[in-house]
Amino acid sequence: MHPFEDLEIPAGHIGIHWFGQSTIGLRHPDGTILQVDPYYPRDRPADRFIHSRAPLMEEALRTDWVLLTHDHGDHTCIESIDRIRRAYPEVGFVGPPESCARLQASGIDDDHITEVTAGDTARMGPFTAHTVLAKPHDGDAAAGIAPPGVQHLGFVLDSGDVRLYVSGDPINNFADHEELLAPIRALEPHIGFLTNHPDEGEFPFFDGSGKIAGALRLQTAVPTHYGCFVTRDYDPHQWARRLPVGVAPLIIAYNQSVVYRP
């Protein structure tokens, strides 16, 4: 049994475990466990991965739901998904069309898959997942950003007391797209898990990530998409210094849990 299963979650709180990269575990006070973008490959060459061992042996953590943001290998990892479903056959999956097609091709029954796109809502036990866009379908020609090859989604997860925004991999200039910000802001998330990087242009830079946190009126912001790949690591404390006044940074130690309350 994984320690996250024993974490005491009072009413009005949520348990959060960060496994590195964009992999997040959420535990509801009723015991339901949801994983976002589980990524635990076991072949980990030293020139690519920071950590020589995967942060989780999938069978060790009871998982009720899996939420997928987009069909890239570090977000829809069939290797990890196969091990989760073998250990927990009743696990349910929610994700965009391309991820769902990959799940079906791997042999997962349609009854366990819910396909979503921007504007859709999915029930995941006590969680309600509101689907938003992370990247415009057409990219941003004026900024020289080509259309993404697959749908990139984000989610606002409502636990009943806590609303959590998961950014997925947003377009670099996300903060300049009011049409992307407005649907999220309307859902009034308390805390946001934000993909960013200091100099890689696919994702928002630190300043842009801070602008997103401010534009969404987040109470708390958590950095993600680091702590896994050698070439995509960064110092989260430098990111935290770019947050606007009024947004509290929450830097979760690698492969550790916290209990959060708005």
C-alpha cells in the first residue's frame, strides 16, 4: 500500500501527491484517488532521466480514475496505464479523442473510457472534470506558433470544496489568449498546476506563467513539468519569484504529498 492511501484528508481539503513531471495524484476526503497523466517508465537511461527509478510502482497505489490531458508519451503513457489497469481493472479513464483512441487500441473496454473535448464535463466519482483548452486548435499564426498535432486540454477539477486547475501543456503565450483564460476564470479555481519552462518556447516562460496565475485569480500556484527529464528541469524557486502579489506558490517536493485547503 502506498502512503498516499493512508494520508488523512479532512473535510474541505484535498490530498495532492506530485510524482514529478506533470503526474499528479489527488485524494478526496472520501478516499477516491485520481491520477493525472501517470508517467512511470521503468527504462530510464541516465542521459534522459534525472531519477534512475520510477517514482511509483503502479500496483502499489490503488487508483480509481485516470485523467489524461493530451496524447504525448509523457502524458498518455500506455506502459504505465497498462500496469494500472492490470492491478485495478475497474479504473476509469477520461481524456481527449487521441488519448482515448490509444487506450482503445491497447485493449481497454469502451465502458471504462470517457472522451472529452473543450466545454465538456465528466464525472469522476466525487470529482467533476470541466474541460478547457490548453492550446488553440489553430495555434497562433500571428505569433508564429503552428497548430498542435493533437488536442491539448486542461481541466478544472471540482471536488465539492476545492477547485483545481490542471494546465496540461499550454501554448507559450497562453496569458495573451483571453478566449482560453475566460472559461477557466469563470470556474474560479483555487489552485493551479502550471506547466512552464524558463527558456523552452513550447510552454509559457516564467513571466508568462505568473501572468496566467494572476489572470486566473488563483489563490495558489504549483509548478509542474520538471523533476523528470534532464533537459527539461528548472528551479521552481526562480519560477515562484515571478508570481504576482496575492498568488501563493506551493512547491511540492519530488514524490511527496501535501494536504491542501483553499
